[in-house]
Amino acid sequence: MAKRESNVDRVYEALRRMAADFAFKPDQRINESALSEVLGASRTPLREALNRLVAEGFLTFQINRGFFCRPLTPSYILDLYEARVAIECEALRIACLRAPNADIMAFSDYLDRLEPEYESATELEELLTLDESFHSRLVQLSGNSELQRMLKNLNGRIRYIRLIDLKRMRDQAEGRAPGDVSAHRQVLQGLEARDVEAATRALRNHIEKRREEATEAVRIAFSQLYVPDED
Amino acid sequence: MAKRESNVDRVYEALRRMAADFAFKPDQRINESALSEVLGASRTPLREALNRLVAEGFLTFQINRGFFCRPLTPSYILDLYEARVAIECEALRIACLRAPNADIMAFSDYLDRLEPEYESATELEELLTLDESFHSRLVQLSGNSELQRMLKNLNGRIRYIRLIDLKRMRDQAEGRAPGDVSAHRQVLQGLEARDVEAATRALRNHIEKRREEATEAVRIAFSQLYVPDED
DNA sequence: GAATTCCAAACTGTATACAATCTTGAATGC
DNA sequence: GCATTCAAGATTGTATACAGTTTGGAATTC
């Protein structure tokens, strides 16, 4: 009977989804009154949610001018992916050193179970969710809540970069990249052998490769998308 | 003439300082009305600032019960320091690979210039600021804004753990630890040689050593501090 | 005396009003 | 034309009011 989720939480989640789904254009000013009507809440809880998103780096804020969608520059994308390498590789290192065998085996089972889904997935969202969950489960193995929190934040902000990347991959080659699964397996093998060097090397290579592709995909998408301003 | 800082920013900074200076006891409920009077602002901007702090992990929030100061458990401290290792070691790695020589030399000069201050500093706050700025300048060398943002956040939350640690060190041994300076020099030497392995090894050891001491210091401080509840 | 119920006070959640500031575009001068 | 000024409208900033919820303790029951 008791409410479990606050209105601010609901608004916050809705905004995060909107941000991940291109509802705001980069550098676009966000109109609080209009948005509060769309979301069915007054400006007070809306602004509380917007402040959370600013603190998390999704949006920016200028005094007396309000909230803005963050622009998507190549150097920003580089920063985000490098931060992912930092978080994930250290988490993997910790997992190699002290994750229980049972947890590693469960992770391996999970990968086995999902491989067919990976092969058959047709929806971009589905592929994206599978990939994200591999990485976030990996970080969970470290048992470190701060690393998990940081990865969750990065994933949220990288999400639509990934979508652009996946879209391009699908359009380009009909034979969809099985590269992810094999890269993931390679990381797992290092982890199972408790070989920090091998595991982190594989993970670092995987993420950096993805970064290069994603940067290029975003560059191309933007050069096609933002020709004039279609207002 | 134009205001450069919003009221929310001012309130936010004041709250961060309060959090770092033990103004809130762990697990303490924060009374919005009382706090808004102290800070000279109404509840609306106060709550916006509090929401930022929740997003950054300084405080927690429960629906219909409000905001709470985060408790300081050993596993939380471990998580924070491990996250620092992740951020700082990757930043150092990047700096080894691509920071300009001029920047590294400037960093070295900076360390030379501050060494005497390190030796003469008597105030805990002063020592703390010196140590924090070594680490944040190191991360600046990577040129990655996300890593800088993450470290800033971690430093803010670790600040009072460090204070407890430094206080204990001062009380314990009159000959104050010169260990920091020499550890910092060792990291710098690795960086100057562009030796990723040597540099990150030194940095990792330094942070992990600090973590062990800090965890112990907090354990002792809390066992002395929270005997009953002194209301 | 211990457990339970219930009520009043305290507190949080949010809509709203209004002041302060910015934006836009028309009018003006060059 | 082009730049400048100015005012009306739009938008943000925040105090306040009030509804909804929780809290703490007095009253009640066993």
C-alpha cells in the first residue's frame, strides 16, 4: 500500500530515459514549465530531478538560464570510454584476486546461457542491454559498490553513443558482429585462470576497440544529422 | 555586477563543507527547516542542493523521511579507496603515455616547490590540502575531465576520513610522516621515465597503504567517539 | 508494568505565486 | 541596411502555503 517510489524518482527515471533516447538535442535548453506538463509534475520536483542529473553529468546548468542537454563531442566520448577502462579493469583485477570461485562459475554459466540470445537478438535495445549487463555483472564481481555506481553512471551516459554505434554496425554488415561474445569470453578465460594481466589486457582492448568504432559512428551520424536546424 | 554563483551552488558548497567537517553525524536525519534557517535560504533551493549531494553519494534519501548523513563503515572506506586506485592509476597510465614533457616538468617543479611546505605544515587542513592537490594534479595530467570529476567526488567523500587519519598520525608520532613526500616522488620518477608499470605500482602501493592506516584510524576514532549517544 | 492505540505535533512533498532575470523583436538612430 | 535601445513576454529563482506522512508520547487496555 505504501508508496515505494517517490515522484522525484519517477521524474528522474523518465528524464534519464529521455536523455538516452535523443529526446533532447545536444546543447538544447530545457524548458521547465513545458517539461513539467509533459511529466505530470510541478516544477519543484522536476528541478530536484534535474539537479540530480547535473550532479551525475547528464546535463549542464547555467545560472538564470536553466538546464541544458550536454553536447556530444569526440573528446567527451574519449573521456567516458577511458573512465570505463579505469573502472572496469580495476574491478576485474579485484575480481581476479578475490571473487569466490562460485561467483565466477555463475558468471560463466550466465555467459553460456546468453550466447544464443546474443546470436538471435535483432532489436538494438536488446543487444545493448545484453552488452551492458555483461559489463555491469563483471563489475559486480568485484563486490565494490562505488565502482558499480560509477559504471552505472557511465553506462547511462554512453547509452546513446552505443545505440548509434550498434545502428551503424547493423546497417553496414548483415553478418552482425560476433566479436563481442568472443571478446567477452576472452575476458572470462583470464578471470577463470585468475590471470590479472591477461584478463585486463583483453578487457582494455575490447573497450578501446569499441570506443574507436563508436567515435567514428557518432562522427558520421552527426555529420548527417545536424546539417541545418530543422525548426 | 552580475552574480556568478547561484544560491543553490552556495548552499551546496556550504553543505559539502559541513559534511566534510563532521557537522552531520553518520546516519543522522537532516532537518530541512532547521538547516534552511542556518543557511539563510528556503527549503526549495536547499532541497535542490541536497538532491545533488544524494546523486554524488554524500547523503542518502528515503521517501517521506528525508535526507540522511551516510554512515562510515569499513567496507565503504574500502570501496572509496579502491575506486581511487582505479581512477588515479588509469589517469597515471594515460599521463605516462601522452602527457607533454612540459606538463610533467611543471608537475615536478610543483613538487619541488611544495616540499618545504610539506615539511613545515602544522595544520591538518594544510597537510590535507597539499596531499589532495598532489593527487588531483596528477589526474589533471591525463587531460581526462571525467576522471577529474570522479576523483573530485571521491576526495570530497574521503576528506574527513583523511582528517581522522592525519589527526591520529600527528598524535601518535611527533616526527610527522615524510612518507607521503617520498611516495609522491617515487610516482613522479616513474612518470618522468614514462614507465607505466613502475609508476602505477608506486601509486597503488601508496594509496593502499594509506587506506589501511585510514581504516584503522577510523575504527579507533569511532570506538572512542560513539560510546553512547550524547543527546 | 508492558503492549497497543491513537492523536497532536513535526516534518516532508509539491503546487503555486510572485520577484528577478533573460530573451526577443520592434522601433529608433545613424 | 546595420547596430542600438527598450519594452513586453517568457523563463528561471525561491518563498510560502498546505496536503500528506511520519513520529513520539500520552492514554488505554490487559
